[in-house]
Amino acid sequence: MVRRSVLFAPGNNAELMRKAAGGDADVVVFDLEDAVAPADKEQARDSVQSVLSAVNSNSHICVRINPVGVSATADLGGILLDTSPDSVMLPKASSAEDISALERLLDEYSADLPVLALVESAAGVLNAAEIAAADPTDALLFGAEDLAADLGASRTSDGREVLYARQRVVVAASAAGIDAIDTIYPEYGDLDGLRDATAFAAQLGYDGKMAIHPDQVAVINDAFTPSDEEIAWAERIIAADEETDAGVFEVDGEMIDAPLIAQAERVLERAREAGQR
């Protein structure tokens, strides 16, 4: 599935959840964790369950629960009644055991759901490869804000303080053959800044980016959707590869070898996922 944009909506606000589910985000996350104050958790579970029961959305619907050992059990008990989301997101994932513990909880409800693992701590970054390789993990997400707090680092506009972690997460996801989703861009009114940050995430190899406001979705989707020019380039590469037995060949004055063929295949795969082919 395509996961270019991953939009969060607070779990204690049914109107915002319904609005997000009716938009253009590839994934909509009903949030029971950071967006909900402790005193409102129970009411939020009821709201999420109610919206899940009635929502009709073209988006993939995910629920971000609280960490295992905090209130994940209560969250799952509240939402897995007579309905189910398409996936669950586990925040503060620090090891493969966290994923296994969540899998055991899901088994209690006979819920075989993919897990989107949010890596946002020093331990999580160091263990990113084992988290990504766990069987239930279907995507690895990078959370820069909580990571910076865990490290005691100061956030900067260019993100140099989290660049190593950002790269480590995308490498771990790629090695496991799963999606990598980049961190939020907190200044939701700055769409130019978001456009630059998303373009850089795509250059690093990320498949999508988290969003905290509906206005960010179009910018993110556009950045992770191949342009007509990119698709035409990729099609010429693949066509030329099919017509030759040579290991290296020329297209448009460019020498093409295996890495560029793989890049062309990735462009066409992204185009198919986005419904362009």
C-alpha cells in the first residue's frame, strides 16, 4: 500500500477524526497517545471506537495506542469491540520485545493487525533494525521531537542533531523491506519549509512523512509522487533494459547500470501505488 502522507487526528475529537478520514491522506491515525490528556483517555477510546464503527474512508485507518506497559491494554480493549482499525501504531518502540508484547495483546483479541512502529528514543534508534525485522512490523516511523528530548538535544531548523538517527531508521526499514515514514514538520503553516523538508526526506529514501494538519497532506503527497518527467525517464530505462543484453547501456546520453535500473523500477512502483499507471 502507499503511505505517502500519515495524518494524525486527536482521538478525543470525533469531528476532526471524521474530517481527516474524509480527506486525501493515505493513512489517517486516530491518536490515543500524545494528543489526549490522561484524564481524557477513556472518553477518547469511546470516541475512536464510535468513529471506527461508522467511518467510510478511502484512507487506511490506524490507531496510535499508548506504549505497552502504560495503557496499551486498556486502549485495545476500548477499540477492539465490534470493529477494528486497519493497523495499530506503537509509540516509543525501543526493542523487538515491545513489538512482540503488542502482538501478544492483539492475539488476546484475535486481532491480526500490522504494526506501525514509531522510533523516537535513543534505545529505539539503536535497535531500529530488530524492530523493523519483527514479523508484525509493517512500517518504521521516525519521531524527531521525542528523540531530541530523550537525547537532551536542541532542535534546529536543518535537523543536524537528529540526522544520524533519521538515516539509521530509513536504512533499517529498507533492510527489512518495509516502509519508512519521516518525522512531522511542526510548523504547519510553513508549507514552503515543509516542501523542502519533505523533498530531503525523499532524497534520504523515506517513503512518506507524518502530518499534523490537513493542509500539509497535499504537499507531502506531491513530494512522494513521481512527476510525469520522472515516470517517462523510468519507462525509457526499463524499455531499453528489456531490449538489450548488455550490463551497461546508454539512454538519453546517460550510462545506465543496475543501480539506475533499480531506481527506475522504484519510480514506476511508486507511480503504480499512487494510481498513476
